Amino acid sequence: MGVMSTVSSGQHTRPMCYLLLLMILQLGLHTAEGVWPLPQTLISSTERFHLSPQAFYFGYGRQSAAQQGCSVLDAAFMRYFALIFPDYTSGRWNLFSDKNEKDGTLPFSVDKQFTVEVSVDHNDCDGYPNESSSERYNLSVFSGRASLKAVTVWGALRGLETFSQLVYQDDFGSYFVNKTDIEDFPRFQFRGILLDTSRHYLPVQAILKTLDAMAYSKFNVFHWHIVDDPSFPYQSRTFPDLSSKGAFHPMTHIYTQSDVRRVISHARMRGIRVLPEFDSPGHTKSWGKGQPDLLTPCYKGGIPSGTFGPINPALPSTYHFMATLFKEVSVVFPDSYIHLGGDEVDFSCWKSNPYVRAFMQKMGFGSDFTKLEAFYMENIVNITSALNKTSIVWQDVFDYHERRSSLSVVEVWREGCYLCEVRRVAKAGLRVILASPWYLDLAGPTHNWARYYTVWPLAFKGTEEQKKLVIGGEVCMWGEYVDATNLTPRLWPRASAAAERLWSDEKQTSNVDMAFPRLQDFRCKLVRRGIQAEPLYVGHCKQEYQGI
């Protein structure tokens, strides 16, 4: 308070303002304001508690449905112990239980004990997160203890991430956490990141590292655009030629069944769903290399030109192949959603093929090729519906589909008035995922994170019921110019800007200037955790990136 009283004195005003600002900044780093994405409600105090790794425990509440042996939480305790105490390398995480108290097996420590007690209402330790999983949690931090309560283990994971961000170190390396109360839940249920592994192959380790970073920003869906025109890296058990002939290399540039299981398991342990996309009928050139008669032969001057276009929608064998492939995919990928693509179909090859044109006349489509594509997509939707999968399609399918009742979820990706399209889809009673404003691969200033932050997904004219149909959004990282060398810095921390928009209350997070210091602090947390997140502007991190 003494500083406050001297600020107004003549020639000393500016130096004292700087001193006050410096004190505020130093204090600001030592509060819970650095949590990203911002919780729905957060009350923090300047009262702080010292943490010692030798006297720090995770434990399960007595009333918790999950107890020791819960694979998801036991593994999370190990991960977060290392994230909370990055300098502590001489020990392991400690699990506190009633048994410790009774038999006196607590490790000796002169430091005051601190326990994070986790309680969940449902024991979903062996399951997978799904579209209706609750991620709500309450976190209270007080002397000697933190209480984390959640409906599901997935909510508990989000709470553990928040707690890890509350812990900070002073200039002498001591760990502290402030007295804090948080009630938190996501604004949108679907918060995704798309990676394209066809245009450039991404090694499994690069995908796993991305999943780690996703968990730090509370993303919960990995949209795996696994195949496309350039390559088919997914190794199918049923159709092994698809990858042996369609991948960039049949041995080194593929995802084996074991690789896919590893990705799904890694994601599950972080509360992340894996949504596979097998885009058709366009974007399928690589498919044709390993599956004869699947693609449409293109004609020139009345004879085959030797080139091929989209999948041939006129052959019964096409649907038999797709049904068999999706039957395998539905077993390999446990999520109830599957992305069917359906975008950017070039009709010129279909138009050139006399057999396709004859099929259209037979079906009464005339010369309207959008009806032919709608016919194909409806068949694919029916195939996946029979496998108890909910299909997602790109907005193109919605735009030309007359029988929209067969559609479930539409992903809006085109530029322009994307909220106009969101409104049209919601007005039709379909669920919407918004991707248009979050194409991080597009040319432009890579440092301009604010453009991804100042997005208002529900700023369209519609009823409350229609707005509830917007289930979330997605950051897309297409692979034309992205591989493992630049994936991480191109994604982070710009993707984190979208993460806060999708998780946090819009009114509390509408100011870019207020968000900047928190994002800058969070970016430094990512760097310390080994994520090569780009700098936001001039400055430094207390612990700079050490991986170079």
C-alpha cells in the first residue's frame, strides 16, 4: 500500500508506476489466472501452500466409484506427477490410501504432506470417451489438500490438467499452489483437431506428441484424416493391397493395426476420442492402386483415356467393397462416430463415362450429377448406420442432398459466410461442427493467434434449440506443406486459441489483450513440457526449449 501512496508524486510517478506494474506482474504469475483454457468459474486467493514432491500424493476419495487399479487415473497420476514437478527426477509418484495411514508406510519427509484426492461418480476406467461423456469437474485447493470431484474419469482428467497448471515455482525453485476454487465444464462437447496423414506421412510418435498437447489444451477429439488422393497409409487386414500399393512406401509409410491401436490407446488415456475419416467418393486416387475397378475410368473421344476419377457409383461391387471396408474400420475404431467425407467431387470424369451416364438415365437422375453423388453418399451412410455408427459429412453433402433427413452431423469448412451455412444446417435440424475459421495450414501470418480466438460460433440468427445443434468445432491441419518437421510449431499455440473458444465462457474470454498474458504463460508451459510451441511475440520463457 505504501507504493500506492507514492505513485502520484511528481517526477517519481513514472518509475513508481513501473515498479508497481513489475510487482503486479510478479504477483500475477503466482495466481491461478494462468489456467488455459479459462475455467467457467475460478476464485483464487493470494494464500499459497508449499508443495514438496517427497510429500505429495494422489489418492482416491472413499466414496469414489473408481479406486486404485483404474487404468486411466493411475496412469494420469504418473503423468501429472512428472508435469507438476519437472525438476524432480529421483523418485516416483506416491499414491495415498487409508492403508498408508494404518500400516505407517508413508515415506518419511520433513515437509508438510499434500494430497490431491480424486472422486468420480462413475467407474468408466475401462471404457472409451464418447459424444455424451461428461467432462465437468469441481476443484478446491486448500491447506494440505486438493479435492477434485467429477462425474466421470474424463472429467477428472480435465481437473488434473487444471491443477497441474495451478502449480508454479518461485525464483528459488520451490513449488507452490494458491488457495483456489473452480467449477468447470466445456461450452461445446466436440473440440477437435484434424491431422492429415496422407499428403505427408506423420510418424506415430508425432501423432502421440500431438495427443499429449491436445490434452494440455483440453481438446477431446482427434479427427484422423488417414487416407486421401496422395497415399493410403492405413494397413487394412481385409484389403492389404490398399496400403501395399497405395502408400508412399509399403513398409515405412504405413499405419499397422498395432500402430492404430497404440494411437487409440494413447488417446483414450487422455480422454480423447479418435474419429477416423475415409473420404469418398472423391479424394480416392490412392485407393484405386490397390483395388481394381473401384475408381471411374475417364473417357476422351469416346474411348478410355487411361486416367481415373472418383469412386464409381454405378457398380454394385463398389458398395460391396465399401461395406466390407467399413465393417473392418468399425471394429478397429471403437468411437461411435465416423467421418465419410464427401467433399470436392469433380464430376468431369463421371460426365465422360458412358456407363455412368447410362446408369443415371436408368435411375432418373437426368444430367444432374449432384443427384448421383447424393445417391452414392446415401448408400454409404446406410452402410455405416447398419454398423451402429453416426456419420459426419463435409458441408458439400448437405448442400446438394435433397433427402437431408438421412444425414446426422455436418462439418462446415468453406470460407465466406460460414455462419450462414451453420444456420442453414441447424435450421434443417442437423448437428453442426464448425471448422471454417480454424484452418491453421492456410497461408497468412502464422503469429496471428487472435484471428482464431475472435471467433463466435453461435453468432447467427436462430432459436436456442438450433444453437444447441452446434456441437462444437475443429482445428484443421491439412498436410500439403506440413510434416513432422513443422507440425508442432504450426499447431501450437494457435490451436490453443481455438481450444479456449470451444471450452470457455465467451463473455469472459472475448478480450484479446486480457487473454495474451495467459496464453503467453501457457505457451511457456507447453515449451517446458517439450512441445515446440511458437512464440507469440518478443519475450522469453523462464525455462526455454531444451530439445534442440
